[in-house]
Amino acid sequence: MWQLYQFPLCPFSRKVRLAMSEKGIPYELVRENPWDRREGFMDLNHAGRTPVLHDPDKGLTLSDSRAICEYLEETGDKNPLIVGTAPARAEIRRLVAMFDEDFYANVTAPLLHERMMKRLVLRQSPDSKALRQAMKLAHDYLDYVDHLIDYRAWLGGVTMSLADLAAAAQISVADYLGGLDWNGHEQAQGWYSVFKSRPSFRPLLTERMDVIQPPSHYADVNA
């Protein structure tokens, strides 16, 4: 069975978990704090980043969430997540890149640094200016999700795709860390509520990161 090395607030691990669950691929979670630089984990991935997907029986190790998701897409025949015409698949990949790279750099990473790393590892107080900037940029991204849902059933088109998984993974971490203001984003909130109701997403709503607790609305599928 696959072993997925991850920690609860790693958005890229969340994306892989969602993909594997949607595809019905069994796996077991292995808790890994990458900042600990544990020797056994570094042997699996010299970059020291989560997620890492490892099959000890096959001696197969995969790292980088996009590479892992592409592997799952190529080797699994259930519930494809990159579908449609060539332009449609390109659009899905564009949105995956936007959330994996831009949303992460501008919103998720600053929130994780200020509200998780500074508390658990660095023992420092968060920078309120950095938090305000991340929340401001989150508002802009939610505006874009509103725009997409105005014209599409799902972010990437008429069916759920890897674009939705990538977006929900990043947004869920930002939401957990109290970095999102949903006021004025009815379309985005409606899309996210539907996604939160999916069986693949429910385990994420029950997990907690040590002493860091989410807002009260976080696990509410109607909020």
C-alpha cells in the first residue's frame, strides 16, 4: 500500500490526498514535519519537502505534488481529473499552476510562516503587516474564483477536475489559519461548500495541527 508522508497543513499533501481519495486509491498517512529534517525522510526526498508518496513493496518513491498527481492520472483508470479537449486540459493545468504557485506564494505560505512556523518552530510573534497583505491578496483570488463560477460549473469547466482539488487544498489551509474573509464571495463560498461536502474532503475537516485551532466555521460544510 502507498504511504503518504505529509503534515496536516501541507496544501500540496492535501491535493494528493484528495486526488487519491477521488480515484479510490488506498493509502496510509505518515506524519512528517519537514522542518525536522529527519534522516529517514531526507533519504526518501533529498529536497526535504512534503508530500512524498512511497510504496515500500514496490520500492517506488514519488515526490512533488504535481508529478504525483500526473502519475496517478496516467496509471489510474478511475475518475480522471485532467479531462476534455487539449485546450480544456491546458486550462486545468493553468489553474493548478496558479493555485500551486501564485496562491501558495502570496497567501498560503505567508500564513503558514506567520501563524504556524513562528509559533511552533521559531517561537516568535506573527507579523501583522504580513498577515494583512496575505489576507488582502486572498480576497483578490476569491474574486477570481467568483468570476470562474459565474461562467462554469466547476473551476476548470463542466466537471470537477484537478483544478478544483488544487484550489480547495490551498484555500482550506488558508481558511484553517483564519486568512480568508468570505464576505462578498458567495460564488466562491458556494463552490467551496459543495467541495467540502465530498467524502474525499471530510477527513481533512477533522484533523488539527497541534496547538493551532481553526475558526469555528472551518469544519461546517454549510459555511
